[in-house]
Amino acid sequence: MLSRKPLSKQLAHFTYTVSEHAGLADEIIAYKTLDDLLREPHTDFDTAAELERCRVELELHRTSRKLIRGISQISRLAAVDGAVLLDDHLRIQGFGVRFPVLLPPGATVLDALTGSEYSCDQWGLRHQSVFSACHKCEQAIGLIVSQDGEVKAVKADGGRLMFWDGILE
């Protein structure tokens, strides 16, 4: 679950919190910047330019390793029952987070790709919890990872719940 603003205690019950985490947003931006630098065409082959290119390649490798470590850490936390809550800088705010199901009766969710509408009641607790959290906090984005590895993204806009199925395919 990604949220720009901290979620209220009525909306999210934290089992575990993380006191300090650097976040991945800065690492993703650094990786993209370094990768772009390496892709620029080079016509001069002087020693200084080659040294700079080597420095950038080394920094790109280091940044890549930081990203892999951060993603690995988040995936290990996701093994704990409940959600992993990230802020808008992809810093871990907590894990084992539970969202009470607070959807209004008859709530529906729209498949953004097909236009099909479904009753939220037909989904399991994992889905209903994320639907509820996104419904109550529209700036949040929910990611639901099923046991078979399929990933759905969930977002509310103007009180309307929507999901995108199979986002990693």
C-alpha cells in the first residue's frame, strides 16, 4: 500500500513499525539518471572522459545493488501476514498492517481495463481490505499480491474504486 499522507489509526492497524528506512524513490531516480548518462553517445576518447564513464558505471552498479537490497527487504516483510505500508518516497512505514473492512454496503469496484463492474463482497479479505483503505484514502495506491504471484493495482478516484489486473504481465 502506498500513501502520501500517514493513514489514521482507524484506517490502519500497525502490527510492526519501522523506525528508519531510506526509501527507494531516490535510488530509482539515481539509477535512471546514471543509466541515461551511460547511454549518451560519446565521440571523444580522452582519458578523463573514459575515467568519468568508469565512475558512472561503478555508481550505477552500486545503485543497482541498493535497489535490489531494498526490494528484497520489502519482499521479506511482505511474508508477514498483513500489508507492507510505504510512503510516497517508498520508505517502509510498517508491516503486518491490517486494514479493517469499512466499505459501504453494495460497494463495487470497476475493472479499469475491461469496464466490468464487480461487487466488492465477492472478493476475499485481502482484496476487501485494500479496497477499503483506498476508498477511505484516495491518494493511496493499493497493490494486491496473490499467492500465485499475480498483482493488482487499486485506486479510488472521486469515490469510485478501480483496479488494474495483472500489472506485472
